[in-house]
Amino acid sequence: MNTVKKLSALLLSLSLLLGGCGAGGGPKTEYLFAMDTLMELTAYGKNAGEGIRGAASVIKELEGLLSVTDQGSDVFAINRDGGAESVAPHTRSLIAEALLLGDMTGGALDITIYPIVKAWGFTTGEHNVPGDAELAGLLSKVNYSDVELDGSGVSLPQGVEIDLGAVAKGYAGDMAAQAMRDSGIASAILNLGGNVQTVGSRPDGSPWRVAVKNPLDPGREDYLGVVLAEDMAVVTSGGYERFFERDGETYWHIIDPATGRPADSGLVSVTVVGPSGVLCDGLSTALFVMGRDAALALWRERGGADSGFDVILVTESGRVTVTAGLSDRFTLLDTENFTLDVAE
Ligand code: FAD
Ligand code: MG
């Protein structure tokens, strides 16, 4: 089912792209399927081909290290063996960043959530609603501060398992953007399945226009809104991305580590905008768990232009709140179903 959506997204992007570029000097675009999502890499300039190859190569390398289900990955080995004496520098850096984000968000981002994600069947597609006793047992294994990093090694207590799915695409976006810059690319846009990473501005010097999906119906072409971005990541977490329905209830893949159940904070979509893809990815998941008030409190404490993030929060009642740094960079397009306010 997801594959159909992905294929239609591919065709849509292809048609937009073909319609949008002229014959000469147009962008180069390549598509790759990685991390269970369709990725679209577009670069401008004479080194565009080299930039795209470099970006695709680092994304594939990271997929090989970070997949929780691929038996050859670092993460698989860490979970199977309760740790690893030595992991790749990328794996270590990402785990270290994710643990800091765990601290920053009071544990709303917790990479040791994996036993719970498995119990709900989000990894296998064999969806299941775990009972209270099962969840209580599994929750005793969820605590990111149990993850120990020592040199290039990682260790986990018995029964603890990690999942970097909430941060890996953001990190991959950072590394892919760096690969572009290393090839001398000044203008590129990378869409890693909902995580958009921009390099520089558009070739004419104007900002990139990044569409934010409409949480009411993410398949629709009438987007929620558009963000202007230059050298920024724009990362959205939405309950609609992966979910299943059972007995009239919807269960989505973003889990509140306090309860072991799908986050139920009143938010239906969170977009985080900032220069660091990994920070934006981790925060988009965590703020979705924390809810509107706690998300704004964290932004007031740690966000803004200097430390690097602004947010777009969408509640189930149709209220869209953008933080001050985005007030002149976000345009609400679906004014029929949503209202917009700015948080200071
Ligand atoms: P985000 O909001 O960024 O992250 C949500 C994901 O993070 C959840 O799916 C869960 O895995 C985890 N999570 C949930 N709650 C929390 C929390 N509170 N704290 C921390 N983490 C949480 N999917 C497949 O079906 N098959 C595959 O083979 C597969 N391979 C992958 C390989 C790689 C390297 C990566 C990065 C992802 C892969 N995925 C695969 C997708 C993965 O399982 C997640 O669904 C995906 O990363 C979610 O991204 P998102 O941007 O939609 O959501
Ligand atoms: Mg995330």
C-alpha cells in the first residue's frame, strides 16, 4: 500500500520536474529508493552529476550502517549482541547526537524505543495492539540514558535495543548536502522522503520553496503551506506517514516513550526548520510527542535564529502555529481548513 503512494509521489514529482525545467542548463535529478522511502536529489551547475553521485553514495553507505532490520548493519549488530566493540564513525556520531536530543527533549526522543516499535509491528508491517501488561514489561527496557558510548564502542543493557529511524534521514540529509558542497555545488534540493535539505538558494538567487504536506489528506496536491528556505533542512513528522487502523482506532508510528502508545498530544503534524538536518529530524519526532505548549516552551528556551530551529505546529483542531523566525518565510495555503498564528 505504501509502495503505491510512493510510486504516485514519484510520478507526480517527475511530472512537476519535467514541466518545470527548460531544455538547456536545467537541473539534474536522480531518484533512489533508500531507507524505505523514495528520495529525489536535484542539483544545478556543471558538477551536478558528481554532486548527486556523492550524495547518493553517502545515503547508501548510511543505510547499510543504520538499518535496524538489515543483518549486516551496525545497528543490527548492536541490538543482537548488546553492543559492539567498534562501530563506524557515522554510527557513533548519530547515536551521540540522538542521546543529546534525548536530553534536550526530556526523553521525548528515545532511541531505545525499538522493543515497543516492534511490539506494535511497525517494522514488520504485522500490526498489533499490545496489551497493558506487555507494554509495561517493554517500557522497563526503554531508557536512552542506558546507552553507553565508549571510544568507538557502544554497549546496551540486556534486552535494550535501539532504533535510529527518528534521526537517520536527517543525518543522511546533512551528509548528502555536505557531499554536494564538497563537489562545488552551490544550489541543490534533496528530498529524503519528507525530510527536505536545501543547499544554497535556487540558481537565480531566490530561496527554495518547500511544500509542507496537508495533514488532513497528505496525498492531496493542495499543500498545507510553503516554507522559504536557504541552506536549511525542512523536516516534517506526521501521524499520517505510517499508521494502521484497528476497531475504528488509528495507531501511528510516533510513540510516546512515557506510555509506549502512539503519541496523543493533540498535534497532527510538526515541521522543524533549521540548518541541522539531524536536529530538525529528532525534534520533529520529539515535539510531536511533547505537544504544542511544551514544543513552544522548548523553542523559547533553545530555538530561534541563533541556536537554529523554528517550528510549524499543526493541531488536530486545525490551528497552525509558526514560531517568529518563520513568520515571513511561511505561507499558509489551505486557509479553508486551517488558521495561522505566530508564536513569539
Ligand atoms: P520520524 O518521526 O522521523 O520517526 C519515527 C520513527 O522513529 C518511528 O517509525 C520509529 O521507528 C521511531 N520512533 C517512534 N517514536 C519514537 C520516539 N519517541 N523516539 C525515538 N524514535 C521513535 N522501514 C521499513 O518498513 N522497512 C525497512 O526496511 C526500513 N529500512 C530503513 C532503513 C533506514 C536506514 C532508515 C533510517 C529507515 C528505514 N525504514 C524502514 C523506515 C523506518 O522504519 C521509519 O519508519 C522511518 O525512519 C520513519 O521516518 P519518518 O520521517 O516517517 O518519522
Ligand atoms: Mg524524526
